[in-house]
Amino acid sequence: MLNTKVDAELTKKAEDSFENIKETIKGIYNILDFTLDKDDVYFQMGIDNVTSLYQNLLELLTNEEGLKEFMKKFRKSEVEIDIPLDNITKN
């Protein structure tokens, strides 16, 4: 019974995280949409990157075996997760 409850909580947390990521991607798109002219090359480059980010996220989530192996490497710190954003980094 406890294991089922833990699994349900972890599933809910994962679903919430996915929804947060989707909202963040939509937010980035909206910022680009509000601030740049649709004919601007930077707008199109931004949209291409946002689209690629979402497609790769979906690919990662649907590749169950690959995701399991990736998570093993992640837990062993074999995967670099630090993404420098100017002077802001997330550990």
C-alpha cells in the first residue's frame, strides 16, 4: 500500500513538472511574440529553438529505456547539467 502511494505521489510530481515545463515554454514563446517582429530573424531563431526544446522533451519522455539509462548516468553525475545563462547557473 505504501509503495502505491509513493508511486502515485511521484507520478503526480512528474505530471506537475511537465505542466510547469509546458507553461515555461509557452511563456518564452509569448515573450518572443510580444517583443519581436514576426519577420525578424531573431524571432524565427527563438521560435525554432523553443519548438526544438519541446520536441526533444517529448522525445525524451517517450523513450522509456533511453530515459532509464540517462537517469542512471545523471545520478552518477556522468551528465553535465549546468547551463550557463549569462551569470546565472542552476545547480
